[in-house]
Amino acid sequence: MTTMNWTHGFSPALLEVILKIGEVQDFGDRDCMIQFGDCDTHLFHILSGEVSVDTDPVPTTLKTGDLLGEMAFLDNRPRTATASAVGPVKARRIERQELFRALCEQPRDIAVILEALTALQQSRLEVGEKGREMEPRAFVEELAASALSHRALRHPYLSDLASGNLPDMSWALTDFARHYHGYSSHFPRYLTALISRLEKTEHRGALLENLTEESGQYDDEHLALLTEIGIEAEWVVGVPHPLLFQRFREALGMNKGSAGDEHIEVVCWRDMFLNALSCGSPAEAVGALGLGTENIVRQIYVPFVRAIESAGDISARDAVFFPLHAAVDDHHQAALASIAIDLAVTPEGRFDLARGMHKALSLRADFWSWLHERALNPEAYADD
């Protein structure tokens, strides 16, 4: 995405009006300023700092003087990307209706603004077209790399876990184990939903191998790899992955629990993720489960491994769920990436791959925010 001086050619009177409209807001590092899919239409004029936008196929950085949010402002459509602050950011929020009301007696000025925003929109869309000219493999690789800069992987919840910077680390780990189970235990459902959407036999076959591993069955090559990283075969062979996570929960003193114990936040995350897999296009489903989930597993589980190691009272056998997934999910992602490349041959396929990925990442980031709020104030949520 390119940037441009969107106020170039504005009269001094028009500039004065714009500078008086809206509210100046402050954002902290990684604060979400615009959320993909939201149906708001305001603009942000960046007064200081930098903003990262999850554009397709790679993120874009906007800086002081740039404008954010013109797509939804002009077309009155859902947001096409998520934008987050990089460090402290100060920005003027300009509401669509407020701007039009302020200039209702100056229709020429309204036309000037709309022309400027249209030119800005077009310049950014043209850069997006260049991404769509990439070879399918390069496009998928760029998209997968962009996921690694998403807030879901750089969330303060993860960094606080890794550094032990939470009031009660034992409570935080137990709270995570209690609620994450409601998402992770359904992974075979997610994989089955995706398999049912795929049209090619070879695509379905590749993921059926992944489904077999989810049930605790591994070939000799994978068993050798697991041995190299300190995972004993008897810990995992024949044990479905949801039971491995249950083993971790029990090591923390938790019982199996029931569906009635699930918090509404967990239910919503799971249902919305399943909806992306079941109701979106095949490319959107692959983007969600592949690029937006399996692609990031190794990175997102590292903070939990560090937190567990710091706890010191959980055995390697009981915590095997995390290093196991960091190892075998690389194989899962390779299969999904190959399918994504096949689906990235059309503009529609590329858009849906990106959409599915961003949906999955945004849902996970929201879940981290919810857990982080609880972990920072455990006493307030002790009975929740």
C-alpha cells in the first residue's frame, strides 16, 4: 500500500474545518484501531506514531499525516483490514456524518474531499493488484509471513506469560487450561469441517493424514522426530490430542468438567471459527485453519512452554501437548500450505484465503485479550 498527502490541494478554509472536526484519541502499543469486518465508517488522521495495517498480501505501515479507513468511509462497507498501533499513536477520529454535516453548505468542499479519498483508495488498491500478480506460491508465502506480525502472536498476554509478569502465574495457567480446552478439544471437528469443503481428492487425502495424527497415530519418521526433541513415544502414541490437553489440565488439579462449565466467550470463539470453516468458501476455510491457525502454532505455544517450565511442578509428560504440536503442526501446515497454493490461482481464492486467515487471527487475539484481562486481576474473576 502506498501513502499520499490526502489533503494536497485543499484550501486553507477546508483544512481549518477538518482540523476542528472529530476527536483526538490516544492509542497504546498494539491497540486495535480498526477491526476487520466491523461496520463503522469513521476515518483516522494519524497525528503521530505508526500504524500497522493487515493488508493483503503483506502488512503496511502508515505514519504521521496518513489517513486510515477510507475504504469503509467511501463505500459504507465492512472494514477490509485490521489496523493496530505500533507504539504510542495519536490520531484524529473523523465520523462520516459529522464531516458531511460540517460541510453541508460547501458542496464543492465535499466533492474535493471525496475526490481526494477516491484517489487515495485507488492508489492503495493498485498496490493490492500487484500482490495479486504474484505467483501462487509466493503469494501464500507472503500471506503466511504476514500472519506472524498479527496481534494474535504479539499479544501482551503471551509476553506476560513468557516473562512471568502476571500477579498469579499458577492461576493464569489454570485459567488458560480451563477455557482453552473448550476450543482445542474440538480440533478434530475443525479439521473434519474443512475436509468436507474440499473438492479435490488429493487435498482431502492430505488432511486425512493430519486427522490420523490428531488421534495419536504417527509414522516412524514422526516418532523419530519426537524422540529427538525429548518426547517419548509412550506419552503420545494412541492418545488423541484432546486427551493430551486433558492430561495437562489434570496436572493442574482440574477435573474433566462438562460443557455446562464453558464460558460464553469460549463458545462464541468456537462457533464463529466453525462458521468460517463450514460456511465460507473452501479457500476461506483453508485460510482460517491453515494460514491463520496451524501456521502460527509453533510461535504461540512458546510462551506457554516457558510459563510451564517456570512453574517447575508440571512434568514433561503432562505438558507434552505443547512441544508435540510445535513439532507435528509444521507437517500439518505444509499440507495446508500446498492446498492454499492450489487455491491461490484466482483473485477470489486469494481474497478468501486472506479473509479466512484474518478471521482466525482476530478471533484468537480477542480470546487472548479476554484471558489477559482475567489474568491481570485474578481476584475479580476467581468465582467466574
